[in-house]
Amino acid sequence: MDSVTSDARTPLSASADNGLKIVIVGGFGVGKTTMVRSVSEIRPLNTEETMTQAGAAVDDIRAVRGKTATTVAFDFGRITLDARNVLYLFGAPGQERFWFLWDRLFSGTLGAIVLVDTRRIDDSWYAIDRLEHHGTPFVVACNDFGGTAHPPAEVRAALDLEPHVPLLHCDARSRESSKQVLISLVEHISGLAAAPHPEPLQELLP
């Protein structure tokens, strides 16, 4: 999924006291790189490589025929919340052969976004399983690839989600849509911790 060119990015502050780590996970080709690109205030660090015929023998590309590049390590972006706090965004690679990197990426993570292509629900199970294993709070966001939207209850049942896990719809190409997913994640984490509602969050995410 191609990202949409965004407006000029906000200049970085000289320093920050608190770096809050968010990981975006999901199956192959669900839009993780696109989401990092759409919402990051800096030019994201990408580790994309051109897909080759040799890779086609390893990765299942039947559902992503138009995809020409793939993440081989992780994507990295940043969002300044205020003078003291920043969010660091890590997009995990989706192919099964790179799943060994996920446990390292989860280390020190505040929470995670599981990005889902509802045409390929099965590709999301591993991400949810690993996050539950690590006890990492997460939200599930169904990326918009067009076509008929599945009812939330149907998606929740297919993913066997706990009732408290937020299930959202998003367009990873849209900065505003991706920002709302991040807001939902932080509010979910705050609720789990029984902490006061982070009232400035809507205004802090630029």
C-alpha cells in the first residue's frame, strides 16, 4: 500500500526526557510501513529492499501481487508529544522468516498496534499471540483496502479478541487516521493502568 505524501514535518526539539516506544505489527503487506510514514514527523528510517523472484519462493505473495518492496528489519519514526515526551514508532517486518526479530522489538514497548487486512485474518494471529505472551497492551486496527467492510463483531470473533481490546478501522495512508489509532492505544494503556485520562493527548499529537 503506497503512502500519501504529507505536509512539511514539524522540526525536532533539541532533547526529550521520556521516549515512549510503540510497535506496529501484523502480517505481510498489511500497511505497517505506510502507517509509520504517514504519521512520523521525521523522514522515517526504512529497511525496505526490492522483492525478488527468490523471495517469492519463501514468502507467500499471492495476496500482495502489487507489492515491490518489503521490510527486512524494521521501520522507525518519531512523534513529539511535548517538550519532554516523544513517541518512537517501530514497524515490524511481516514475513514469517523475520518473526525472530519481534521479541527484541517488544522489549521496553509501551504498547502495540496490530494492523490487520481483513481479507487475510489468519495473518494476524501470530502477532496477537506474541503480544499476549509478552503481556503487551495492544489495539487492533483494520486497514482500509477498499471493498466490503466486515462487521466489527465478525472480526473480533475471527481474531478471538478479549472484550477489552479496542478494535478500530483505519486508513494507514492518512495521518489523521493513524494518529487516532495511536490516541486510542495510549488511552487504552492508560485505562489498563487505572491512570488519569491523558487529557492533553488529542492536542499533543500534531
